[in-house]
Amino acid sequence: MTGSRVLLVDDETIFTRNMSKLLTFRGYTVTAVNSGDAAIRELEQNHFDVVVLDLKMPGMDGITTLKEIQKLGLFTETLILTGHGSIDSALEAMKLGAYDYLTKPCEIDELVAKIEAAGAKKEGKD
Amino acid sequence: MDAKVTRTSSSARAAEPGDVAAVRTAAYSRLFRKFVLLTLLCSVVPLLLVGWGINLHYTRFAKQRMLNYFETQIDYHRKIIEMFISEHSSKLQIIARTHTREHLARVENLQEAFNALNREMQAVTDLGLIDAQGNHLAYVGPYDLMSRNYAREPWFRQVMEKGIFISDMFMGFRREPHFIIAVTQLKNGEKWILRTTINTEAFRALVENVRIGQTGQVYLLNQEGLFQTSPRSKSTIMGVSNYPMGPFHEGIQIRTLDGLQDDQGRTKPRQIASQVWLKDPRWLLVVKQDYAEAFDDVNYANTWTLIFLHVSALSILLASILITRHMITIIKRRDLQADQLNEQVLQAGKLASIGELSAGVAHEINNPLAIILTERQLVLDAAKHLPMEGPEFREQLDDSLNQIDVQVQRCKRITQNLLRFSRRTESLIEPVDLNAFIREVVELMDREARSSGIKFFTELDPTLPPLLSDPSQLQQVFLNLITNAIDAHDGMPYGSIRLTTRAEEGLRQAHVAVADTGSGISPAHLARIFDPFFTTKTVGKGTGLGLSICYSIVKRLGGSISVRSEKGKGTEFSIVLPYTPPPELQESLAENTARAKGA
């Protein structure tokens, strides 16, 4: 599924910059934004296969962003990647339709595996 | 600002446990006094008032009855005496009127008249016929009085004047106390007298033959206060009485006599007396009794009523004091339980705050860790595609990048432990791998233990299945036990804490032991270590709640906790946990499962 379009949403700019490089290096088309609002705007304008979303962000947090994404009705899978690894937030995100859940720090290979799985699911939907 | 500081310190001072205890003790004392006072006002006082009232009424009633009895007695006596005298006066008058002097002058005729007088009772001693000069014309009786002349005797003058005369007791020629009834009769211009002497013994018997208790007396006094009959005391007929007669009065008079003296000059006890004046002769009839004896029944009933009343009041008071004391004890216990509950809530609140803080810290650390890891990956990716100068450099680079990964993973484990700790404060049942759980707790506490020179050893039973339990509460139990175990090594250079798990398949329960090599607990303290607020730690170091919380958590989870300790050698806490929680916690499990399915 290399070549999938990935939207990275995280308020840590260094993290998004690094992760963009790593994913791009692995063949993905990556767009990085640093807030929930920016993510929604990006999704309204462009198509993405997988969204990698942080939960704890200033302004619109990850859960609200996820709700907004669901409202858009896109064929996009969302992966949660957060440092706040509580079961409660994971359960809530899954209930809202997130594909899977990863806690920071995570290995790039682990993330790639999840993106691939999410992409495969999205392809199935398409 | 200064004012604020002062206020804060003053409020802190007000909340000191000693002050609170003193305030509470004062409040309990007030409550005790109020309850007892209320009981006194609502039961003892009304009881005493009603009891005293009834007793007073009864006493008055009974005394009045006694006085009425006295009145009846004296009235009855008066009538008997008056009837006796009047009967004999009448009989004498009839004899005088129906017989001539000449007829009676013959001794056999006088004897016949004497017999007629004595027919019903031997009430007269003699009978004499006396002429106007005071000489006996005839005499029937035991005394030799025929030669006596009565012209100078007081009674003679009285009877000659009045026609009938009843004398007081006098000695006369016979030299013994007696009284006479004399009547005159005038025939053919000449007066003659028929005189009889009343049998003193018969008269005394008539008057005195009345028994009123042990101290009762009935007697007659003439107007000069001389005894006309002898009372029960040693005084004799015609002896002088010290009875305060008072002036003549009509009807019956009831009196209370105080301070009278007997013959020996001793003060007599208080007496009650009723008195009535006879019409003829003018004698005073006295019925007298010791006051104490007269009202003995009343006093007896009175005394027992009052004893019963006061014993009842005392019993109520005593019962009230005991019940109140019991109630206060219950209130004290409840207050203590409320305090413990508040303390636990406070403790739970503290843990929740620490949990929130931990979650925040974990998140803040996880983000830089994630960046470090991406940086490492970038370097790793770059290194794969860029030429490296020399094998040592590549080896060093790989080694460093690996070490970065190892340390990041180590940090991750720490933050995950912190997050797990912060997860929840409410009870939530889920499957718990006790062995893995204990390893995590040990890892969390390892640094603190090492800094005190203490090593952890674990003997974990690999066959132990996952338990259905509350991990956050179990974590609190093990953290408390391990903290205590570390503190038990205070002042020791090194020591160890051994954690053991063992499965008991038959009973479907797990055994966990936390044993330390610390200072141990003395037998005196051992019985109290699960009591709230009991601590042997120095002030400020322990709240005395840790083991109490452990105990209540383990109990709530359906398990049990026990302790074994030897002073100077160490302590071992044994916990038994069921594989499945008690029914009341099953609901929590069902809820948890439902949530997981919903996800």
C-alpha cells in the first residue's frame, strides 16, 4: 500500500517534521499539520487515505477533531497516536470510529504496519 | 499577605488533632449532661412530683381517718361512762322515791335495795341511809361506818343543797379512793339521804378497759387535775396529773402534746390526745396515745412509698446514665468511623491528584521520547544510505542508536507504569495477571528500595491464572505494603523484600506474601496494626492509614490479609485473593465488559 496519502496531525512540529521525513522515505505521500482545525481544512481540500492523529493538542483536541472528521463522511481511516495512553481515551476514540490506537513513543515499523493495515481496510471500503 | 498567613496558620492550628479531640470530648460531655438532664426533667421530676403529691394526699387522708377514729373512741367512752353514772343515779332516786325512810331503815329492806342496785353488775360497794344530821340510820356494805357522822363532809353539804350529788374521788372514812352518788328525799318535813358508793374497781374497769395500741391511755380527771381513774402509767387515783387540761369546752377536742414530762422528769415523746368534758360529774375524759404509734401505719406506708419512689427515681436516673453513656459510646464510634471514612476519601483524593499529575507528566515525557525515537530513526535511515568512513564509526553509531532505543524504551516503561497508576480511582474489575502486576509494582518501587539498600526478590508461581480483580486497588495495596517494608529497614544498611505468589487451584484462590527483613513488629503492636490511625512511625511520616486501607481493600475484593512478625527479624504479610470477586463487585465487571464490547 506504499504510496498512500497520509495526513499527520500533531502539535509537536519537530515530531511531525521527522515523521513526515520517515514516512516519505518509506514511500508515503505525507502532509503534516499542527492542529485539529488545520487538519479539517486539509481534509476538506485534499484526499487522504490515512490520518495519524494526536489526542492532546491545544485548541481543538484529538477527540473533537475525530468527531469532525467523522462528520465530513470521508473514506479515510484514522490512527490515534498519542503520548496520553489511557484506556479510557483509547476506548472513546475507538467508539468514535478510529481504526487503531498507538502510544508514543512507537517504532516507525510499528506505525507503518498500522498505516498499511488501515490503508488496506480503506481500500476494502473503496 | 501577612494577614493571610496568620489566618492560614490559625486555621491550621484549629484543626490540630489534639484540639479536635478536646472539642469533641467537651461536646460529648455536653451531650451526656443534656440527655441525663432531659431524662430527669421528663421522667424523674414528674415521677417525684406525682409520687410526693399522692403520698401527701394519702398521709392527710390517713391522719384524718385516725383523728376521726379518736373522736369516735372518746365519744363512745363518754356515752358509756355518762350512761353508767346516770343509770345508777336514776336507780338510787327511784329507790328513794318508792320507799319510806322507815322501810329502808330496816337492814333487810336496805339489803334488798342494795341487791337490786347490784343485780346487773357488781357496780356498787355499799348503800347507806343517813338522816339530816349526818348519822347512819342503816348501812349495808363491807365497812364499819354506822357510827360515822357525815355532817361535816363536803358531799353531805352538797347533797343537802342540790338533792342529788355525784362526788369526785375522795378518801373518806374508809381511807381509800372512791366516789359516791347521794340523793335526798323529803317526807313529813324531814330530809333523809340515800347514798351509795360506786365500786372503784368496776368503774375503773369500765373506763380503763380499752386498749389503744401499746401506748394508748384512757383516764378521767376532775376539775383540779386529779386522776379519777388510774391511767396505765404509774400514777394512782387522786394523783396529780401533768396533763394540760385547759378551760372547760363543749364537744370533743383533739390536741397534739409536745414536751410533756413523766414522773421521773423525762420528756415524753410527742402524743396525740382527745378530750371531752362529762356533764355530771364535771370530769375530763382523756384518750391519749403516742403520736408515732397512732400514726404508725401511716408512717410505715409513708416511709415505704417514699423509699419506693426514690429507688424508682434513682433507677431511672441510673438507667438513663447507663443508656446515655452507651449512646455516647456508639456516637463516638460512629464519629471515629466517619473520620476514618473522611480520611480514606482524602487519601483517595490525594491518590487521584497524584494520578492526574502522573498522567500529565507521562504525556509530556512521551512526546519528547517520540521525537527522540524519530530522530534516531532518521539517523538510522540516513546511515543506511550514506557512506560511512571506517567500520569503527559505523559500529559506534549503531551502538549509540541502539542505546538510544534501549533508553527510550526504558523511559516508556516508566511512563506506562505512571499512566497505569493514574488510570482510575473507582473500582473496576478486570482480568489481572498477578505475576506481571507484581513485577510492574516492583519495577516502580525498585529505585526507592535500592536507594535504601534494599533488594527485591520474587518467587512467582507460573501456573497462577489471571484473577478477576481491581488492578488500581491492588496496586495501592502492594505499594502500601512495599513502602512499609522499605520503612521497616530504617536504620539498617541493607535488607530484602521477598514477594511470593502461589496458586491454590482447589480453593480457586491466590496467595501473595510480602516478606521483609526489617525491624519487625512487637506482639503488643501486632494486634493493632490494621486499626486506623495506628502507627509506629515518627510524627509526620505515617498517617496510620496505609494498612487499614489495605485491609479494607482486600476485604472488599473478597480476600483476607494476615500478618506474622518477629521483632528484629522481619514481617510477612499474607494476602489471599479469590480468582473471582464477590457478587457485589461482579456488577462492575459486567459494566466493564459492556464498555469493552461497545468499543
